[in-house]
Amino acid sequence: VLRRRLGKEHSPRRFHGKCVIERRHKMRFYTGKLEGTQLLFAGFEKDTFLYKIEDYGMKFSDMTELVCTITDEQKDRLLNEREGKRAYALDEIQILPPIVRPRQDVVCLGINYSEHAKEASAFSKEAFTKDKPYTIYFSKRVSEAAGDKETIPSYKGLVDSLDYEAELGVVLGRDAKGVKAEDAEKFIFGYTIINDFSARNLQTRHKQWYLGKSLDKLTSIGPCIVTKDEIGNVADLGIRSYVNGELRQNSNTGFMIQTIGGAVEELSEGMTLLAGTLIATGTPAGVGMGFNPPKFLKTGDKVICEIDKIGRLENTIGE
């Protein structure tokens, strides 16, 4: 009876003999344009339609504000008060990156899959060899992210080795400082897909990765943020990429060297990770520089990054 009253997204559990209510919010959040206006939308498990969040009387200036401030009560309303609300098909909306302008630089983990470490070192030992058993962290400037179906500039004359990297993105929902690995999930709002486009010639030339990762529009995010409740076990998600239909990367998040919890603990030990922070968790083997000869991207190429339970992020390389 209690389960029926609370709806399917709530379930009771026993704690020291008392019944405690666990709220589960299986949903996904999008940023999109409708008739030229940028809006926030919510989607739901096994539901192909989206709902304007403002139709529920909720006002958030952008996705970062939603991630930082939305309450469980508001999530309950989104889940349970859809009746009578206008439902929009995905093709009615121009889907934008869920977080168009990240609050801070994206925090990235480098060389976080062992097979990618091998291929990267083979391409350039000086630039990519990891000779100590510590996680590599770097940041990626994102003045404005690219979204699903958006064209990525090729930077002819500046970049001669544009590469792709499919990565699981973590979105924090609370400020994190001094967080232990086992508690990290409490600080996570949800997950997304990131294509960490990289200019390899700039990476190797400058002996560090910031410039080669941070050119305008070289970070694609999307198509949405999926809540952690819908994802479940984040350490067992298939992660793949395709270029012009050819499967290039095919791995699983379970092969990450540094775990998400471990990264949050290590980073937050000495710095505050603000709510809304994006963490890119590294890419598996199969990137362009890993082939012999390398298979770098060129104008007209279509790149798809895919992660189980999140979806597909598609981009085409432009001029």
C-alpha cells in the first residue's frame, strides 16, 4: 500500500526497525531551443517525449542552476504531474549541450584506460608516457560547448591531427570538499557523454594538453544529463565511438584505472569542486592516433560517441 501511495519512483526500506523512504528519480534533463527560445526539458525512463520544465512553474536560468538547486520535491513533481502537460517529440526541439557554458573548466582524467595508455605512448612517448602510478589530471577550457548534431570546426592551418575521444562525463550536484570515495555518489547529480576532441599536433608541440584540448567547440556534450538513479551501476557501461560508421572504440567503464569515487576523493582533498562541475573520466583505446597510420578526422567525417543508458552524441567535422 505504501509503495502504491508513493508511486513507483519511491520505495520503502527498513532502518533500525523504522520504515525510511528512499526517493529515486529516474529522469534525464535536456537543454534545447524551441521557436528560437532556449529552454530546459525533462524526459523520463522509457518515454520518448520531453516536457518543458517551465510548464511546471519552475524557473531555472540554465542547466547549471537546475543541477545546483533543484529539490527532491521538484523532481517528484516532474515525475508525477505530467498529465495535462504538452509533450514534445525530440525532433521538435533543437537539442543543445545540456550545459552550454560550464561554470568552470572541465576537469579531465588523462590516460585512464590501460590500453589507451599503450596507444598514446606509441604515438608520442614524450607527450603521453605515464611513468608514475598517479592519476593525470588536466583542465579543458570550454567557453561554449558543442551539442548533439553540431558541426565541429577542423581548424585548417592550425590543426593537422584532429582526434576524437569518447568519455563518460560526471556532473556534480553538490559542492564537494574532503569527500571520501565511498561517499562520492552522494555528490553526483548525473552523467552525460563527452567527446573530448583533441588537436594532437598542439598537444605534442606544447608538451602539455591545455591548448590542444581547449580550442573553441572542441568539447561536445550531450545529448542530455541522465540522473544517477537511472544509470545504476556506473562501473559497467559499454562505451563506443564510430567514425563514418566504423567502430573505433569499444570498451567498458569498468576498465577505468582511476574510479569516479577515487577521483572525487583525490581532487576534493585539496580543492573545492563546485556543484555543476563536469568531470571527464578518460577515453578507452581506439582513438585516431592509436592506428598505424593514424586515422585523424577530416572535413565531412561523422563521429558518434555512445554510452549505455545515456545515448548517442553525434557530430560532423566542418571546414
